[in-house]
Amino acid sequence: MQTALRTSLPETERAGRATFAPTARVVREERPVQASGLPLNIRGLRKSFGDNEVLRGIDLHIPAGQFVAIVGKSGCGKSTLLRLIAGLEKIDAGSISFGDAAIKPEDIRVMFQEPRLLPWARVLSNVEVGLGRDRSSSDAHARAEKALAEVGLADKRDQWPSVLSGGQKQRVALARALVSHPRVLAFDEPLGALDALTRISMQRLLERVWRDQGFTAILVTHDVSEAVALADRVVVIDEGRIAHDVMVNVARPRERGSAELAGLEGAILSNLLSADDRV
């Protein structure tokens, strides 16, 4: 059964054993300045691999321009859901739609945990790959240079990927995803391999480009603190179903480690952990 958890009630709701911080403030939800994202509607979504039913009837609506984080234990189906949204896997049953808009290939992009850069191409050329069929256009270089500037790597345009740090490689991967101005950007654990300080820096960058460009953002992560720091909403998947849908009504910019975020993080973690895990 899907349960919605909110911090806007006089007394916080319970979900399992979770208790949300009673001091959480209710604020007006801030939207990107120029929302260009697509709405997402998922109905009765099912996916199996052989005898293993990974998704067991997902129903989810994401408004245009919203930042949604998807969390859950390993094997719960969150990355499969992301791949279905991105069109990288075939749906067994149910539907995924993006409003009434006519979808173009460049409207939906994915950023993976591995940068997946071409080692034989310089940084600028790697970014141009994200233009797809527009790579041969007269403004391809200019568009790639602008995307690199957005992620703070304009001075690395002529470098080889091999000389970049892990964080810089992920910034190039982000620029490659942004260069086509996607309307939906899916993140599949993109910061999982980074050190703590680089990860925080990249989280701030992801939030900034989302606010600047207004795309619909869908982040799969194992890091619950990352989810509540970045997202408008955290969807918890358990055994192939949506177990909880948590609105993060905390003003931006958010103060990491604040009582509000810590309360939400603790409640979500409590729901993710089984009784045995909590002992």
C-alpha cells in the first residue's frame, strides 16, 4: 500500500515506526525560474526479468519541473524504473507518458554513475556527443562550450578525459547530458563513486543547473541525505512497489545537517530498514 508522508500537519504522520521532526516548517514550494520540464505519468507499470518480478504495479505522477528522488534497498527496482522512464528497457505492462507533448530523443537524457567518456576524444568532443543528430550543426561547438561553462569546465575543453579527476569527469558527463537542453534528466547514482567533498560540490551543481534550466529531474540514489537535500519529493520503493511518497517542504537553499532535513532523513531510513536491521 502506498503511503504519503507530509510535514504539513499539526502532528506528523506515522509510517511504520517513523516519526517526522515536529519542527519542520511548511514553505511555499520553489519552482525553477523557467520550467521547461515535462510532466510524467506512470500507470500500472510492471517489469520482470525471467521469473523475477522487479516492478509490481507502479503508479506515479510527477509534475513538470519537479525534482524527485527515488530511494530503496538494492534490488528494489529503482534503477529499473529509471531505465524504463528513459526508454532503455521495454515495459511489460502499464504505461509511461509525458503529457501531451511530442517527445524527441533529446528531450530525455540519462546521467550514469560512470562518466562513460570516449577516451579517444577531447572534452569538447565528448560533450558534443550529447547533441546526437545535431552534432554536425554549425553551432555544435558553441553549444558544447556553453554546456561546459555551465558546469565550470570551460578551461578543460581541449583536455583528454584521462587527465581529469573523477569529479571533473562527472561534470563533463553532466555537460554532455545538458547540451541538448533535455526536458527530463534522469540521474542513476551519478555521484556514488565520488569522495565526500566532491559529492557535496556536485550536489550543489545539480541543484543549480536544475533551477537554471527547469527540466524535470529524477534521481536514483542510495544516499537518503542526498535525496532530502536535493529533491522536492522522495519516493521510497520497497519490493517493486511505492511504499512512501514524502514531500520535502523545506526552503532552498537548504542547510545540510539541519533539524528539518535530519528528521526527514531519519524517518525515511526507519522505513527502509527492517526491524532486524534496526536492532
